Amino acid sequence: MPILAKRATEIKPSPTMAMSALAAEMKRAGRDVIPLSLGEPDFHTPQHIKDAGIEAIRTDFTKYTAADGFAPLKKAIIAKLARENGASYAADQIVVGSGAKVIIYAAMLSVVNPGDEVVIPAPYWVTYPDHVELAGGKPVFVVGEESTGFKITPQSLASVLNAKTRAIIFNSPSNPSGAIYTEDEIRALAEVLKKYPDVWIVTDELYEHLAYDGEKTATFAQIIPEFSDRIITINGFSKGYVMTGWRLGFAAGPKKVMKAIGDLLSQLTGSPSSIAQAAAIAALEGDQSFLSANREVFEARRNFVVERLNKVPGLSAIKPAGTFYVYINCRDWIGRTSGAGRKLSTDVAIAEALLDESEMAAVPGEVFGLSPFFRISISLEMALLEKAMDRFDAFAKAMR
């Protein structure tokens, strides 16, 4: 049999999706698994957005669009970026693609040459390092400690930048920690990056509408307009607009790099779904009240979960400023033995024990680049979250 390419044998499946798939398989087998690994809202796509997609089908808007996006959707994105983010773009500075994930990959392919270094703050979304490596680059990690709210500092950023650095991937609000960088924090990081004018700043803003306590997310494009020739802003419709299955994202940035990304996407995926694009126009231009309504539900869940978790023996969690995740410190569980006799030597072992013994799917911190932690999602109705907190408490009290 012919052999596979080296990259095919080295690429790893998404750990978060793998955990969710395992939980779903166990659930089908009749086990009462609580899927705390889910990375999508539990709400449904708002009706007016669904109606726009249905209308697109009904009126035969089902053909290919331009490979880099339907012009009316680009216009709606430009208006959104001006309205919500204070950033000005032209149509040739916008690219629409089949999800933010593939756009991030295309961005890496567009700016990273073999051997280039890409700075990734940890904890990070699990896909970033793989995209860098697929582009031939080298991921360089800089840790945002729990003591700084899981955010990197100007000093820690400066310590990893050098002549080989080609890009930094910046995620705020952050998956998995929920950290949100303030305007002052972004300005401080920008001061460091000023010394490295050849470094691209790739910002993943997918969770921008999930910021709590009245906080407004800040963006590099808005706060540091003098960096406009080196910022690639990536966003999408999955999280805030509850459109995970529609698979649609967008990027904004300098014309030259947007053309490169658009050309790559034309080869990788072709044009994005015409139906999803029609729905996305309605998402951006239609009733926005669902955004705040959903955010209020998530905020109430966050408050409940963090309060309960901090009462579980051996666990602690700082309150995330955004997203629908909580990143839980399990350091005091390391080295102990579960009620079923399993040695809890790492956060991976803890996640395995939680799934097998307490039927809860969580994602270990190791895959996000910062241990000993694990991530849970609050994208579940309150009754399930209450049951999960009870199970955490029981699991902790059964340890020895």
C-alpha cells in the first residue's frame, strides 16, 4: 500500500471535538453523560436569520457566489465593523469564508514561511498550533498565568519576540479562559510590537458578543489604527449569532493579504455557501436583541457555576470575563486517587476519570497549553449545570 504524506500522519484531530464525540457515543450507549466539552451555544439560530436562509432557497439563491464572498454581505460586514468596532474597510479588504477556522488556516498560509515563528499566548484554542505547523511555521508559546487573569504581559511578550517572529495570534475574548484584554492592555502590548514592524497581528474575535459585566471588547484594529497595515481581524457567525452549523466566517485587513487569503480559500473550499451568506446578512442587519438576551443567560450561568465550583474541595476558578467556558484549576487534585481507584496524576487523567466515573465530559488543560486545569462549557440549561456541580462535589468528596 502507498504510504501517507508525513503531514497526514502528524496532524492531530481536534481534542475538543474528539471529547464531544466520545461523550455523544457514550450517551447513545445509554450513559447519562453531561457534555461539558461542547463548544457551541445551546440556543437555536434566531428565527429571522433562519427565515433569510429559507428565503434564499425559495428564491433560488443557491448558486456559487464570488469566491471571496457575496458583495451585499461584504457591505453588511463593513457596516458592522464601522458600527461596532470603529474600524473602516473597503470591499477589497474583506474576505468571507466557510468558517473562521479555515480562514485562520489560510491566514497562516498567507503570511508564514517555513521556519518562521508564530507567537501563541497560552492557554490557546487547540487549533492554532496545528495551523501554524501545517504552514511550516514554528509555534512559540507565551503563558498567560492565572495570576494575570490568563493574559500575557508586555514583558512576557517581549521575551519571545525576535527576528524570526512572523506573526502573533491574539484571541480576546479567549477560548478557553474567557479572558478579555482591556484597551490599556492592548496599547501596552502594541508598544512592544512597535519594535517588530514585520510581525503580523492575527486577531480571533469570534466571541466578541459574549462579554459580561457590561464590558465592551476592545480590538487592535480600533485601538491601534496605525497598525492597520499589519492587522488581520478574523470573526464569524458561529458563537454570538448562534450559527455554528452554517459554517461562515470573515476576515478584514490589508488588501494585499486579503487577496492572498481569498485566493487560497478559492482553492481550499471554493465560494462559501450562498444560503449561509444570505442568512448572515439578516444576522448583521436584522434584530440584534437576541445578542443581549443570550448574553444575560450565559452570564447568569457563569455566576452560578463559578460560585459552585469554588465550593468544591480542591477546585478553584476565576470568573471569566467572556465566552461560555470556565477554566478550572485542579492543582489540588493532582496526585490524589479517585473514588474508583484511579491515580489522578495529570489533568488528562482527571478528565478521563470525570468522564468514566462521573459521566461528565470536560477538556484537559494540557491540550490548551496550560496545566493543571480543565475547561468546561456553560452551554447547557441550568438544570444540567446544577447536576454537573453536584457531580463535581461528589467526585471530590470520594477522593482519597
